[in-house]
Amino acid sequence: MQINHIGEIAGIVTAICWTISALSFSLATRRAGPLAINIGRLVIAMIMFLAWSRIAKGHWTPSDASPEAWKWLSLSGFLGFVAGDYCLFRSYSYQSAKLSMLIMSLAPPVAAVLGALILHERLTLLNGVGMVLVLSGIAIVILKQPDPEKNGSRLHYPLKGLLFALGGAIGQGAGAVFSKLGMGDYDPFSSTQIRVLTGIIGFVVIITFARQWRSVGYSLKNNKALTPLFIGSFFGPFLGVSLSLFAFQYTTVGIASTLIATVPLFILIPSVLIFHEKLNWKEIIGAILAVMGMVVFFL
């Protein structure tokens, strides 16, 4: 670890940023829909990156990145921003942000498994224990006692919401592996700019094939969605994602991922204060178990 713990601080700040962005995008998505918010946040983030790159580096785009970095970071952007985030945003339409982000705590174990297959990183017995704890925490939250009115189903939350959130976790985990592969010691903000550019292209293709441009344009005219959209864009794809890559550079992947995985705990209080959601002991214990699992997973 660094003497001044700058990597650890970046990991904690990343978790806080992602908490703010999750709540903001959850609100914006309910007002304007997932496609509009996804493309809107990336375009807004790209404007922020263009301004930052011009001021900090003297040029608008990451023209100093190697072809190898462009290749892997572009793939990472597609997996993380397009596939992963689209699934995550769709999950917001079916369930609360805190539940979606709790399921998203599966992303680091997914990254570890893919890292073992792609980067030949080694999995240990403790890694398996961590996975069990994370899965147990999620199971405690999403499984309830049978409800007679729902034909005895034990699934308290919408299945589509859970599956979309799981898809988001897989996309994020895979994106993290290819981010690490492509970034190396390159600038985290410029690395994220490449990923955002790929994300924009991906959603342009999706919206074009789906013939949803008119709907997206109409949705983005919803003034009530613009404020949370701008807030989420700053704390999510611009600052939060860049800080997550910064954290990976200045401390170990395990320590950074563990700190970033504390989002489910950070999100509990604002979920109650802002969205007036009620917490029960299962949700609290589930969130704690998930974070404990991340700690054990990276010991």
C-alpha cells in the first residue's frame, strides 16, 4: 500500500460517488426510462471528459493512448457501460436502487473468476468462502417467507429486476478485468474517456436499431429527470469510474474492490431518507454479510 493511502481513500470516495450516482440514476430512470438516461449520462460525461482533457492535457481526446489500450478499454467500455449498465438501469425500473446495488456486489467475484480464466489469476479457498458469504447475503435479502397471495412463491422481488441486476454485475465484472488489462499505468481519466466513447457508440447502435430516438428525445425533455441525470453523470461515469481505476493503480485490486463494494451499506441511509423505503433486519444483515464476503474474498 502507499504510505499516504491515496489508493484506499480513492476506493472509499468511489463507493460514495457510486452511492450518489445509483440513487440519482434510479430517480432519473423512473422519470425518463433506461435508454434515455444511459445515452444521456454518457454524453454528459463525455462533455466533462473533453473539458477535463483539454485543460489537463492540452488535447480533447486520449490521443496519447496506445492501440493496445484502445482495444481492451473499448471492449471494457462495451461490457461495462453498454451491456452491464443497461441491465443495471433496467433493474431500477423493477426494484429499489439498494437491492440492485446489493446484487451488484457480485461484480468483484465475477471479475475474480474471469481474471483467473483470462489473466490466469489464482483463486484460493478464502475466495470461495467470500463468494458464499456474498451469495448468502443476497439470498437473505431477496428471499422471503411464502406469500399465499402469490401462489406460495418465495421470491419477494420481481424476477426481471433481479435478473437484470445480475446481468449488470456480470457486465461490470467483465469490464473491470478488461479495464485492468488495457489501462496499465495509463491515466485513469483518459482510460475512462475511451470507455465512455465506446459506451456512446454502443447505445447509438442500440437506439438506432430499436428506432427509439424519438422516444429518447422526448424522455430527455422531462425537466424532472435532468437534475438527477446531471448529478449522476458527474458522480458516476465521470468521477466515480475514473476514481475506481485510480484506486486500482495505487493499491491492490483486493483492497480497492473491498472498499468500493461498501456501496450497499452507504446506500441504506439515503434510501430511507430520500425514497422513504423501510428497512428490515434481513436487508441490514444481508448487506453486512455481502460486504463481509467481499472482505474475506480479498484477504
